[in-house]
Amino acid sequence: MRQTAVLVVDGGGTTEGAQRPVTEVAVGILVDAEGRYLLTSRPPGKVYAGYWEFPGGKLEVGESVEQALRRELQEEIGVTIGPAMAWRRSLVDYPHALVRLNFCKVYEWSGDLHMHEGQSHRWERLPVSCEPVLPGTVPVLAWLAEEEAAAAPPAC
């Protein structure tokens, strides 16, 4: 079943009059030596199953974003990450939950990828070819494209 998100707020702010609790989520943007990004599909049985996203998961009580990201990436895809650089946050109002996504860039990890939840994975360059993309991931791809464009040498 396809569902839609109704609001995306950049910057991690709160929505006026929000009546639902905010679910905090740590998200890893793994970037390989070739500048590709790791995307994984949402596993069968979860909300938005089959949609593509960056891997991560919910913070547990008492965890920092980095602690949750380390735990989630080990549990979900079987890798142990090196430094996680806090990057951006966004608040997404999905029909099932109000979610604050805490995005961290990760350039170093050890271990081989193992999709422990039956999901698929792809290393992608921008623009990504996998679809559908989770609504909360769409603005992230735009932010990454803006960064890549700003870092590109000027044309002659």
C-alpha cells in the first residue's frame, strides 16, 4: 500500500500545535570512496515497504544519535561505522508518525554488508535511479545534489 507524508520541515524544528509525540531517528548517509551513497529498501511488513531510504532507525531511551546509528547499522546492515558526522535534521509528518530524522554522514566502516531484515541495497550516484524513494529521503537527495554542485569546479 502506498502512503504519503504530509509535511517536511527542514532544520529539525517543531510543527505548530503538533499533538503527536516526535519519534527520533538516526540516519546514516554512507559515502564510499567513489562518492556513491548507500540506499536500502524498507523491508517487507514495515510501513512504506519497498521504498528506498538511507539506513538507520529509532533512538532508544538514553541513546545519543551517534549511539543509535552505530547500533542500528550493526543490526540492520552488519557494519561497524567509524566517525559519524552530524549533518542535517528534518521533521517529517507521516500519516503513521511524526518523525525527526537526524542525518549523519559516514565515510568509514568495517564489515561486509548483510541485509539482516530482508531489504535490498544499492550504491547510487545522484540522481538516484531506485524508486520509489521514501518522502523523508527526497529532500536529502536535493541537499546532497546542492553540495555536489557547489563543490564542482566551475565550467570553462
